[in-house]
Amino acid sequence: MSFTEAAARERVIGALRAETDTVSDRWVQLQLAQEEMRDIVSESELREEADALLGALLRSLESDIPANRVVATDRPLRQAVIDLSMRRARNGAMPTVTSLAVLSLKEALLEAVQRQTRDSEELFITAVLINRLLDRAGTLSFETFVEGREEIIRRQSRQLLEVSTPVVRLWRQVLAVPLIGTLDTTRTQVVMENLLEAIQEHEALVAIVDITGVPTVDTAVAQHLMQTVNAVRLMGADCVISGIRPSIAQTIAQLGIDLSTILTRTTLADALAAAVKLTDQASAHTSAGAQEKR
């Protein structure tokens, strides 16, 4: 009677049941032997990963899930692989190192099977099954790693944008946003969100957007500025754009962009003077309204 894949599955289950600690220790040592891995994950973390992954692998093989589907459908096993990959992504490992970490489990598991049988047919079919299982786990770890790194990059880019577009409280009810560099859609969104939150937090009446550090103003930049101004107005505040240099004014005129509804100033000092007037007018209006009520 020939050795079947079902028998190979039982052979792997038997090896995991009998030698879980041995397989775990061997897998950890194989990973520590990789020079790139030593500074990325500690030995204690590797042992926790090994215990979690081997335990999930054993339980999934003991279930009724087909062997070629366990990695894709067994949630604990899938999560164990994802957690392993994400930890390496956060620590800056290369994707190949992450995949090799999973694939090195093959060697540790095959050594355990070899201690149970020396039959060449059994070893071959069991090796095929192990390869099929862990190749899928390796593919999942690689995909997760790439997705994780992309998310980290997006988050870091967002943080850099927030740092490069600070909202400064100049004095009571007056805020300023000094812009430096290109103003694109993503950055405009960050500026708008931070500015609107600051307006609400500080109950600001005037927001100054200084574009002295913006090298060029084209149609897209002008539209972004107008979107920001409109959003500020919806919050009940006035918006002043400063830093309108002669070259920018000429470009805006040539492009036929209408900024007539927006309060603009050449320098930040002029914008500050305008902000003082606006806040004084608002205070006078509030005082007059209070006296009328009396």
C-alpha cells in the first residue's frame, strides 16, 4: 500500500505533537544564524513567534480543512504568519529576510519527520506536503510585509507633511500657516484639516496662510488655496493669504485666476496688520451687539 498525502499529514501532526519544543528551538536557531535577523528580532520574540505559529499550524492540520487551504482559511494560523511579518516590517527587515524566516521552518520540520521515519517514499511525500504548506505561508508573509511597509511609509509621509505644515498661534484668535515647498492635493488636505482643527480649538477669527516659501503658483495651487479659504470661511473665520510676490501676481493674472474674493497681502507683516484690523472689527461688533441687548 502506497503512502498517501493523508498519511503524510498525520506524519507531520505526529512530529509536531512529539517534538514541538525541539522544532521550535531548531527554527529559532536557524533564524538567528541569519546575520540580517540578529538585530531585528530578539531571541525571546522569535520563541514567542515559533510557539504561536507551530501551535496554530498543528491545530489547523488537526482540523478538517484541506492541506492546501489551511494557510488561507485558518484564522489563527493566518494571523500568526501576519503578526510575524508585520513585526519584521516595523523593525525594518528586508522582505526576503521575512520570507526566509518562514521558509526556514521547512528544515526544522523536516528534521523532526526524519527522526520518525527513514522510508524514502514517506519522506518525499511528507516533504512535498510541508513545502506546499510553508510556501503558502511564505507567500502570505511576503505580501503582508509589503503591505505593512507601504502603510508605514504612508504614515511617515503623513507625519512629515504635518511637521512641514505647522499651524502657529500668533496671538488670541489669530493663527498662521507658513507654507514652504510645493502645495499639492495631499498637502492641501493636511493643511486644511490641521487649520480647521486649530480654528475650532483656539476659537480663531483670522487665519493667515503665508505662501512666501511656495516657489510657484499655478492653476492647481490657486485652486488648493481657494479650497482652504472656503473651508476657513465655513468655520466662521476670515482668511488672509500673504506672500503674493510680483512674479506670483503676474502668473495669477496671466492664468486668469480670480482671487478677488480673497484678502491677499504682499508680506506677512501686512497680513498681520490686516489680522489686527479684522479682530478689532469683530471685537467692536461684538461689543456693539452686547450694548444693544442691554
